[in-house]
Amino acid sequence: MIDFEIAEIEDANQFARLLNPRVDFATPYIFYYDETNNIKTFYVRENDFNYTFTANFVLGGLLHQGEVPDVQPLIDSFKLQKTAKEVKFKHIAFGDFLDCLKSQKLNLFLHFLKDSDLYVHYSSLNILYWSIVDIVDSAIMNSDVAMRLGPGFDNRLKNDLYKLCRLEIDAVIQLFYTFEYPNVKPEKIGDFIEALSNLFEAYLQLPEFHFGLESLRQILKESKKKGELAFVMDEKDYILLADLTHFYLRPIYTFKNSTHIFDNEDSIREALNGYRMLDKGVEFKNYSFVDSQDSQLTQLSDVFVGFMGKYTNYRNTHNMEEIKADIDSFSALQLENMKLFIDIINKSDQKNPAFLHATDSYEEVMKFGELCEIIAGK
């Protein structure tokens, strides 16, 4: 068993509060969880990845303070078949994101959330972004100048590398497989950097790419001289994401005064049981597992997270011009559901920005703000 001491993490929480005073990790809430796109392990093969990377892994659901809200009227309103033992996302909406927005049952669900004392929370992981950011972090470590430029510079480079990888995904897969990424051998670091930099060539003169890719190309030259990219060496060949345990641990230690209720899944239970949570040496356990059939709020968390998964897949595979064109052709119900979805996210963000956590590219995250502006004009 691994002892996990959270006291030092409090410094990070204090820093987050300095950046945004509305962030609140201390108030006790009750969080309910489900997940979608749980890939277990993500790795590169000769011609592809073992799992689609276009949809984010999303862990999240509903939460509340104090008394458990009565959600039976909502569940009754779904008028599910008597054979359905519990509410599942597939009972509420199906198809792609745009199809889901056509669901009247989804409309009932979103209306209820907006008008209730329930909030939503999520940790959203862009799998491809996660797989490539260590290249940038490793390169920056090798450059004194880049180290002084701060997180805004880091994020610009990561964002542009992510965009490039989306456009050149087949070449990136071949590159990763050839160099056994993220376990590039010391004698191959120079060749890896050279091959990666060659992918930049066609994009360096484009205004949207020039600053980020040219900056990254220059600091990679320093890494090539040093023969090191620290975070993409001494790992396992081809394994881009070994497991997701940290993403389940994160809310447990971040909201240590809260109660966390996970859907019963043996692999997650086993992973979390491998850690003993300590606060200044004192053991605590603030989480439990339930059978979703016995927990209505866990069932409704499945609905929210399922919809979030559809949203991330749509967002990650469409640019803003395409999204705007789709919105222009929305039916009244699709438009209303989109507005409700935005209202629920904003309601939760206003309550506590810490409810919403994303490991994602700037490009993808900012689409939500642009989406809000477009919908507000409708």
C-alpha cells in the first residue's frame, strides 16, 4: 500500500485561491461520480492507437450540499420502460452530440438541473493532449530562457503542438512507434527531435502556428545538444497513459472535507485501495462505492457524464466555423438544450470554479466561451 500525504498539496490549493478567490476546497459537499471513455490504458501501435482519442475521458457527475435533493419526480418524468432497472444515459439520449440535443428527455434532465440545488462537476482529460505535453515540458527544462517565460508561454507551445498533431496524426503515430515514445532512448533523442521538427516545416510560415512552433523548434535544438528530453525517457515503450488512478484520487485529496461516492467498479476500487490517504500523518477516508441501482444521483451522474463525453467528442472534431454552421441549423429543441447545458456549466462555475477541471488544450477549452457567445446571440 502506498502512503499518500496530501498536506503539501494544500500549497497548490492556496495558490489556486489566490488566482481565483471564488475557488473553495473547504466546504463539505457530496460528490457523485460516473465516467465515460474509460480507456484504462492508452498506447501507440504500428499504425494507430489502441483507442480513439477524439473524445475526452470524463470523470464527474452531480453534487450537492446538505440534504439529498428529491430527484424522484425527475426520474418519474422520464417514463422509462418497466424493464429498466435504473436510469442510464442511453435511455435519455443517443447518437452523436447533435442527435442528443434533439432529446425531449434530455430537456427534462437539463431543466431539472438548472432549477434545482444540484450542481455538476467533472475532470476532463484530452488524451492526445496529455500524450504530447511532456515533449514541451522536457524541452523547456533544457532552456534557461524558456524557463523564465512562464505558464502562458508553455501553454502556447503545448497548444500549437497539439494542433499540429491533430493535423498530422498519421505521421505522429509513425514517429511515436518508431522511437518507442514515450521511452525514447538516449542515443535516439537527436533523431527523434529532428524527425519531430521536420513535421513543423509546412506550418512554420502560417501566422497561427509561427510563434509556437518556431519557439518550440528553437528550444528543441537546445535539447538536442544536451541529448535529453527528461519526461519522454525512462518510461515504458509505447505506453502513453498507463492508468487513470490519479484522476480518481485528485478530487478525493482536493476536496478532502467532502464525501465522494463512486459507481461500483472493481478495477477502480482495487486501484484506490492501494493508497492510504494521509493528512499530516493522520489517515482519512472520504470516499465509498455504491451499486448505481441503489443510488439515483449516481444514475443521473451517468446521464450528465455521458452527455459531456458526447460534447467533448463533437468539440474536439469540429472547428468554430463548423460549430457555428451547425448551430445556425438547430431546431428549437436543440437550441434550448444547448442553452440549458451552458447555463448548468456556468451555474456550477459560479458556485465554485473548482468543480470543473480540465487537462486540455487552450484551443479546445476556449471553444466553450465562443459557444456561449454564439448561443447568447440566438
